[in-house]
Amino acid sequence: MKEQLERAEQGVAALLAERNERWYPTFHIAAKAGWINDPNGLSYFNGRYQVYFQHHPFGTQWGPMHWGHVSSEDLVTWRREPIAMAPSIEADRDGVFSGSAVVGDDGKLYAYYTGHRWRNGINEDEGNLQVQCLATSQDGLTFEKQGVLVECPEGLLHFRDPKVWRMGDTWYMVFGACSADKRGQVWGYTSTDMLNWEFDRVIFQDPNPDAYMLECPDMFPLGDKWVIFYCPMGPKKNGYEARNGHNAGYVVGTWAPGGVFEQLTDFRPIDWGHQFYAPQTFESPDGRRIAYGWLGSFTIPVATQEADGWCGQLTVPRELSLDADNHLWARPIDELTRLRTETTDFGAFELDANQDKLLVADGQAVEIELEVDLAATTSERVGLNVHKTADGRATFVCYDDLAGRVTIDRRDTGHGDRGYRSAPYSGGDILKLRVLVDRGSVEVFVNDGEETLTSFSFPCEGARAVELTSESGTIAVNSLVVHQLGTIWAEPDR
Ligand code: FRU
């Protein structure tokens, strides 16, 4: 694989030389240059957090998949690592697809991934062949491919994205499959030695008959329940849901080894924004369930693809929990507060009707924490203009009191795809919005993570202001704090 990896590094170096910084993230993981999609192999190994990701090092479009790599001691400051895997064996000839990593008793990191081949060697026209493979590593940096562990039954078109975990002496693997009758399923395998895997059962089938494949399933316990994250291919747009080309969601249920998953809830979006796909979770050493999602798009051209030399980033890491109603909560991990550099505290105040209050003159990387007393608020929308440039263009984040929803509206965003996305608001007089604005994205956490919205936002040139805005009524602000955020990178890229 050495040669392929050297060539991949050269690909990245060529793109990096031309990288445009205007929208390149400062506190989100992205490749130095080139394309990325799904987070892969999330793990804690050799005293560091390891984050790998689907990576195409030769361009800003999806292409033959490699595993890019970064690592961190604390989930806050990250080090670039060499590209970890490239297509190099017959089974992964056309792509080292998504997968997960776990630490074996022998102290090695085991990376389970899908080896991908186009049957015709070029594209999907004659279908594909996907198999589950293993690569092991002593240091998390260089991997030795061990070949194919799970072959694809004859005739199945989609068969990918292994997620592995351990319970007692048994290792469990789940991945997504398209059954012979075109239903989206999660298949389960077990192993006692991490090498020999036996088919256990179809653990879960999406009740939605439109879903023909479940990409990137992740199955994990939260409290006394089990959660399955998955990304169904096929479902139609439905009101505010399934609006993106690709959509990620979850179901909650019960499960015990040797059984099927008993579903207790309907499928719900994990995040309501334009860009949130293929999330993967892992358990941190202190027992938290942490997720990263991919902030990107397969279907809609991304503004950075034209001339900026990079495309796609990961979300900030989110700590997950379930409430008594089996509703998933996701909030930025506590460590992220360490990125804060300067803080401005606006205290409590009332914003008069039809006002725009400037909070930050140039917010390249900022976090806004807003708490509003809705009982004392008459404004139709509680708005935040972010990425607002001198020409008046901005991305609008708001609580809409008429609709009872929280929205990211890109009608007037500087560049890229427009449109809006909207999450339900569960009610309650105290509205909390925590908004993370990076150079090319916005992430909104409603009421400490009860709902989230994640979207690209590519502003125009010049300073990027943040404003609080009221409409036809007043806003009763209980508290408002704005933090400037520093970078996650230990070293500059160039
Ligand atoms: C999801 C996905 C996976 C696949 C990978 C390929 O985004 O399509 O199913 O393994 O991306 O890059």
C-alpha cells in the first residue's frame, strides 16, 4: 500500500497549494485538501482519539476512497496524520469504504471496512461487489490489510459499512444490506476471535418499504435501551423530513445478543439541517457516547468544489443521551468550551421591536449562547443573522413563534445552495439556542441538544457580522454570551 499512499499524499499536497481559506473550517475536522465524507474508525487507541474519514485525495469530488486520519489527546486539539489506507488489494480495488475500529486484546487496532469494486471496473452500471475486510495496526498510523472476512451473498447490490463492538467475550458486527427483495436491512455477525465471523441474523429491517438500503448503521446502548443510527436510501420527502439528498435518522428499541431489535419508536431525523449524514459513534474512556456526522453532500454541488481545493467536513463531536420518551439529545462535548478565546457577555436585556442588534463585527469562528424568555417575548421570530456581510447577505437562524419551530434559512446566504430547514420546538417558555458558526458552516443546538440543525453557510467577502433581530415585537433576552473560538489544529497546514 506504500506506493498508493505516497501518491495520495502528493494528490493532497497539490490541492493544498491552491486551498482557499475563505470557507475552510477552523474548528471542524476536514482534510487538508480534497474531498471527505463519512467519519470512520472512531476510537481511543494508544492514548489518543483516532478519527479516520472517507477521503478522496485527488480532487474535490467523491472518488476512489481512502481513509484520511487525524488524532488528538483531548478531542479539542488535533494533529494531522498521514493517510491511513488506500485501495491496494483486489477486494478494495475501487475503494476503501466506510467502517469502524476497535482495540483487540493483542493491543492492535482492528479496522473493519468495506472493500468496494465496480463490477465493470468504472461505475455502478453493472452493479458492485462489496465485502467486509480487516486491516490491523500497531500504532494507528500504518495498517496491514488482512483481506476479506465476510463475502457478499450472490446478487446483493449493497452490502457495506461494518460497525463492530464487544460484549463479554463476543464481538458483534452490523452492516447495511439491500435484501434480495430490495428492503433496507441491518445484518448481524458474531465472532470470538475478531477474524472468523458468522452470520447471526437480520437484526433490523426498516419498516418503510421505500428504504432499499441502510447506509452506515451504528448500533449502541444508551441507558437501558439500544439505538440504531442509519441512513436509508430511497425514502421520499415528507414535510420537514427527508429533505436532503441523503438523510440520517435513528430508532430506539430493545435488543439482547442473539435476538432481533424490537423497535419502540418511529424513525426520526438525528439532525434537521441541510448537511448531516453518515454519523458514527464511539464510547470514550469515561463512558460517554460521542458522535461525529459528515457535514457534506453527495447530490448538491458544494461551493468549495469549484476552486477552493477542499470539500466536506465533520460536525463537532456531540455527546448523546436519551430521555424518558426515547428522544435522542445531542450536545457539543464539554471539552469544546476550551476553544473559547474571548467572551462578550451582553447580560439580560429587552430588544425593542424591529431592531437589529450587532453582537459581533467579524465572526469567523464564534459561538453564540442565547436564552430567551418566550413568555415575555412578542417578536414573531427570534432571529440571529450570522455570516452577515456588508452587502446585506446573511444566513438567518431563528425561532419562529408562529410555526413553533427553529429554522436555518439560507435564502440570503452569500454562496451555494439556498433553501431552509426546520426542527420542531417542543415548547417551554425558556428557549435556549447555542449556535456554532465556523467559516463555512452553522450548527444550531436547541435547548441543550433536544434538536439540532447543521448546514453549510458560505458567506460573501468581507467581515462577517452576527446580529440579533426582532420582528413586529420585542425579545426578552435572559442571557446572551458570544465567544470567539480558536482553531483545533496543533500546527498550521502550510
Ligand atoms: C455513505 C457511504 C457509505 C460508503 C461510503 C463510500 O456516505 O455511501 O455507504 O461506505 O459512503 O464513500
